[in-house]
Amino acid sequence: MKFVDEARIRVQAGNGGRGCLSFRREKFVPFGGPDGGDGGHGGSVYLLAAPGINTLADFRVERTFKAKSGESGSGNDCFGRGGDDLYVSVPIGTVIRDSETGEQLGDLVREGDTLLVAHGGKGGWGNARFKTSTNRAPRQFGTGLPGEKRVLELELKVIADVGLLGLPNAGKSTLIRAVSSARPKVADYPFTTLHPNLGVVYCGEHRSFVMADIPGLIEGAAEGAGLGIRFLKHLQRTRVLLHLVDMAPLDPEADPVKDARSIVAELKKFSKDLITKPRWLVINKSDLLPPDEAEKKAKAIVRSLRYKGPWFLISGVTGAGTRELTEAVMRFLEEEAAKSAGQSAEDA
């Protein structure tokens, strides 16, 4: 089973309405002249970033989206009604590309962002438009232009402040359950998480951040092994990565240090941006060892990895250490936001 974070759809804007061929005919006005109205413009197709949509799975069912065409013009200089624009709701964080050219058309990263993807056809002129000093009774009219057609490729990249990464069963889903209201599935078999789960972590009034539980990675993920690069992409938008390490794996032959290094190797293979992104070490499942032994083993893991950044010893099951972790993350995000605001002020 794979999480569908990519989809291909067809969009078709409405055609322009037909112009009218008509002449004014009233009593005592035998040569009233042309009065054919223009056809209405066809509706355009827009993509709209809407809240509450977390996947592109719905586009597996409905793949074609058509806007309404414009109505034909009529006599007495009446213009045809324009076709209504069509707004297609997509998840926040959707990247849109033209399937034929590969050109990126847009990236909808905020709620309410819209992107015009297919322009409606112009309505045809009525014969009144063709009247000239030498042609008083034109019989020409426009049929209306066809609406634009396109095949689009949609790709969803989760937008979150914090991304969790680690091997399957490292405890990512348990952690996000412990610190937020998200309720991802938790079990003791690999790949319990098959699509990203988002949770909002509250640290006080007006202090919160979004955490993303990314499906577990395995060796070769950068080449598509396991759940593959589909999920590595979701980490690109995060501002800090929390690298979870299982300090007490069920497999007696498993090595937490080796496992942690394998994750780092996959990040390096996939993207230079990911490996340079702030990454904090979170050593999980301290509840499975006595406190003194857990502390000692955590420090040994940090030393073996030659890790110099922030690290935390936690238990996603009991919640031990999670408050300190989330507070530290919140402070980091606030400091980064302050730096960005200061930089923007200087640039202005």
C-alpha cells in the first residue's frame, strides 16, 4: 500500500459562446441594422489551497475537471452569459506542474492560495461588432474560442515546522500522539504509518507549532526502497528535523548507532538541503531501561555518533522528557522567526 501524494488530472476551461447573427426588425424600421450580441466568455479553472484536505487520494476517483462554457449571444445586442469559473480544492502544500513541459506552474503553500491553470475561451463577436461605414449589414460573427486544456501533475509536500524521521518503529507516531491531539495508528510492526500525519503542539497561549510524522525510512530510501522518496520530499519544507533513535530495539542484533547513521546517509543521498537543515537527536524508549542505565546508554550513543547538536532522552509512551523537547523546539522556532523578521526589515 502506498500513500498517494502525487496525482495527474485533466483540466478544461469553458469554451467561449457563439456570437449572434441578428438584425433589428421593428415596424417602420425596415433597415435597423445588425444587433447580434457577443457570446459569453468561458469559465476558467483555478486550483485553490483549502484546509481540511490532507491527501491527493480523491483525485484517483475524479480526474477530469471542466468549467462551464459561455452562452451564445442573442439579438437586441444581448450578450451571452459567461461561464462560471471552476475552483478545484487541493491540499495546502500542493506543487503543480504541466505534464507535457514539466514546467512548475505554482506552489500553493498558504490557505486560500489560488492558481489559474486553464484560461476560459473568449466569446465570439456578434455581427454588430463587424458593422463599418462600408458594410452596414454584416453577416459575419464569431464562433467563440475554445477553452484551454491541460494535463497537470500534482505533488503534495506536507507543510510543517517540525519533521520526525527515523527507522520504522522508532516511535515517531507514539511521540506525536504524546505531544499533540493527532492520533496516528501505533503498532509493533514496520510501516505502521503509511502517510504523513500532522499534529499541532501547543506550548502555551499563541505558542504552537505543527509536527509531521513521516513514514519510517529504511536503507535505500533515497533510491525509492521501502516507502521511498515519496516521503523524503515531505521533509523539505520543515524548519527543524527531530531524528528519533530507538535505544532499546526488540531485535537483539540491531545497533542504534548504525541505524542512526543509515538515516543520515539517506538524507545525504536525497538532498543537500536536508542534510544541512537543523537536525536534533531524540533518543526514544527510555522507559524500557532503568533511568541510570538509559542515561548512560543515551550518552554512549551520542558519543559514538560524534554528534554535537542538541539531543534529548525521552519516552513517547510515558511522556518523560517530551515537555523539555517541545519547549526547546518552540524556542528555536521563535528565535528563527525573529531572525527572519529582522532580516525582512533590513531588506525593506
